[in-house]
Amino acid sequence: MRKKGHKKGRKLRVVLSSLKLGESVVLHDVWLMRRNTRIRIYATRRTGRNGKEALIILASPLEGDYTEALYRKRWTLETAFRALKSAGLNMEETHLGVKRFENMLTLLMIAFAAVFIDGLVKIESLPIPMMKSRNVQRINILRYGYVNLLHDFWTNVKNEAAKPTQKCHVLWFDT
């Protein structure tokens, strides 16, 4: 990266090496090498879910706060599609036509949202236990919601099956 008018740029790694955990910085008027384009770079150093430090770098021609909000929304979608593709659903193996694929994707996204929302509601009443060795949650929110919905479903089925059934009288008429 370099400032306009300078022939030699500084490496981003060198510029951001002094960034401490929990700090954020927005670099304005950064010019891309080999292009005459001005961008802003938003960088922050945070602790990831696995407990390790992570340096998050976002580059965009937009304002820094807006870039972070936009990236959060995009990351939610990326996470949803990763779950649909490789986390057991194997969408790529379906070999469906476009219309059927759209219908299946719509149904999967509705189910995904229902499971995710149920997981969030369940966390409020009963938090997910943490693994002491790695300081992470034992299961993710989606699995938590899925297990809860599955438990509720089978509990309802069992309760309905335990109810006494009404007798039905069927009459046959031969004509």
C-alpha cells in the first residue's frame, strides 16, 4: 500500500503489526499498487471463537463503519451457505433443475432460519455449556436449535400417541 505520489509503499503487515487486541484502526486514502484507486482499510484485532487472536482486515471504497456492518451481513450469508453445502446437507450432490433447486433452497433456508431462531431462544433459557479445555461452546447454535426442535417434535408425537383414540364406526354399503 502506498500514499499517492510515493513510489514505494509500506506492507500492510508492517503497518498493522502494532495493533493490540481489541483495538481498531481505519486507514484513509490508501492507494492500491498498480491501480489508481483510493480505498479505506478497516482493521481490528479480536479473539476468535476458538480463543486465538485474529486480525480482521476489510478493504472497501466505502466508509469504515458501513463496511463492517455490510461485512457482518455478508458473513451471515456465507455461514448459511457453508452449512447448506458442506455441513451435512450436501446441496451440490442433488443434481436438480433450476426450479426444483430454487424450491429446495427456499425450504432449506426456512428450516435453517427456524432452527437458528430456536437455538437463540433456547440459549436464553439454558446456555450452551463450554468446553473447559478450549474455552469454546460444546455445540453450535444451529445444532442446539435442531436438537431442541427434534426433541419437541418427538415429545408431541409421543404425547399424541398416548391419548386414547376415539372409536370410529365404518359402515359398508353394497349397492
